[in-house]
Amino acid sequence: MTTTLKRPLALAAFAACLFPLAASAQTKEVNIYTTREPGLIQPMLDEYTKKTGVKVNSIFVKEGLAERVKAEGANSPADLMIMVDIGNLNDLVEAGITQPIVSEILDKEVPKHLRDADHNWTSLTLRARVIYVSKDRVKDTAITYEDLADPKWKGKVCIRSGKHPYNIALIAAFIAKHGEAETEKWLDGVKANLARKPAGGDRDVARDILGGICDIGPANSYYVGLMRNSDKPEDRAWGEAINVLFPTFSDKAGTQVNVSGAALAKNAPNKAEAIKLLEFLAAPEVQQLYADKNYEYPIVGDVHPTIKALGTLKPDSLSLTEIAKNRKLAADLVDRTGFDN
């Protein structure tokens, strides 16, 4: 069962009605608050219920999930909070609404750099911050994130808002690699190369490359799968207009990745069942569902053929926790440089 709520409200009473606690019934259940679109995770939840008989209730909370859970306090029915982006996961920890996930299975299946150092959250899938380039106009076969500021790309770069979580994570990683001063200089250089004001989404980067507005731009890997396998001819045309490069920072350590992940709620009424569900979601066969439906990189297992055809991903080993620490400074630098103006 999935319900959509778009604004943070003090709805503990409503949630309690929607999610009757296990104590009031014999049926085992897990209650999820999520910022992921329902269709992206429901197949996995349905499979879990099919295999275990445990009912999984989910509410899609578009905005203010952390504020809502915090307001509900001890009465919150939330067991798990499933989020997109390392920053959003870190916000849950900073709000004080998580608790450590104790699981030998997750410790074994999920690489250390893809888990919170204090076990407050765990990754479920990866998405790489790649570079889309024009098939017709760009002959480069390798690029670094630093290269986006190279004057050779003046007037040729498209990007969504610098304040979007995907770009904030990239900028935060740049800070971890190079420090504040070099990152500010880099943002100034990228801004000088922009073909248009930062706007739209990652698919718009491909659209504008096809339209000749720009030649390159950073975007997430899974959108390539969504575009090239879309029922819409325009989406497929955007996806086919680009090649995909796997950039690294200048240290060649790997491509910057972000995650979708889950945290265990501080007042989870069904804690044991919630951890079992997380362990299920990290299992290879379920990770394959993520790969096949969403075109994301699974934590374990193989990727969808469309994504596999792009090339081999070597994820940067920089700790996601380290990236999360730099998010505020990253946002400040976007403002300081007037990047989105």
C-alpha cells in the first residue's frame, strides 16, 4: 500500500490510523516513509510480502520527511526511511531520528564506504555522476570533473541547478578532494563555460545536447537507461544523441557516486522486522530487481544491459559520510559564485 503526501504536516494521528501498529494485530508489518517514487520500490516490497507474509506499508513523502518524523516523536509509526541522495540520509541523522542498524548481513553485503560509519543508514543502490557528451561533436573519450572548467568547453556545458542534491554531492566531493578555495575557483570556471542558465533535470542535458545548445554536461547514469528504453520517441532520441563518459577527479580514484539508502527510525515500532526487510533488499536477487527496473547500479550483482554497455564503473572510494560533511559549504559556494544566476 502506498500513499502520497506532499507537505510536512503534524499527522501522527493520521499516520497511526493509516499504519495500525503491530501491537494491535497479529500480522507482522513494516512501515516505510520514503522520498522515492512509489513505482521504483513497490516491486521489491511486493516481493518481500510474497516471500515472508509480512505486510509492508509505505507513504511517499515528497517534502519534509525528516521534519514530519521528528514532529511525530515517540508516536511515529515509521520503521524505515528510504531516501535518495547521501545528503538526505545525513539529514535524518542530524535530525536525531535514526538509530544504529545492527546486522551482520548488511555489514557483509554493503561495502564499508557505502554505509554510515555509525551504522545509522545503509545504501541500497548506486547512481554514478557521469558526463553526457554529443556523439556528433565531441571526440573525447576521457574526461575529469576538473575538465568541466577548462576554457575549451566555453559555451558548451549544460547542467541542472547547482543547488540540486546531485550537484551538491559532486561539489562536496570536490571540496573533499581539493579544498574550499580550489572548489570555488572550479565553480567559477564551470559557470564561465555554461551554455545556458542551470535549470531543468539531467534528461534536459541530453535534450539540449541533441538540440545543439551544448555539447557536454554532468548527469546521472540511470537516466540513460530510462531514456533509451522509454516508450516516448523524444526520450529515446535524447538518449541516443549522447555518449557517456565515466569521469574521475584528477586523482583517478574513480567516478563520483551517490546512493539511495535507508535508515532505521529512532522509534521504530517494528525494529526487528524492519532490519529483516533491509537485509532482503540487499540480497543479490532483489538488487537485480533494482538494476532491471530502475537502471541503477546494484550494491551487489550485475547492471541492466543498457547500463553495462556504457562501460565499466569504478566508483570513487571517498566515504559518503565525508561527502555529507561538506554539503553546507558546497551550497554556500554555489551562492557565493552566483552559479545558478
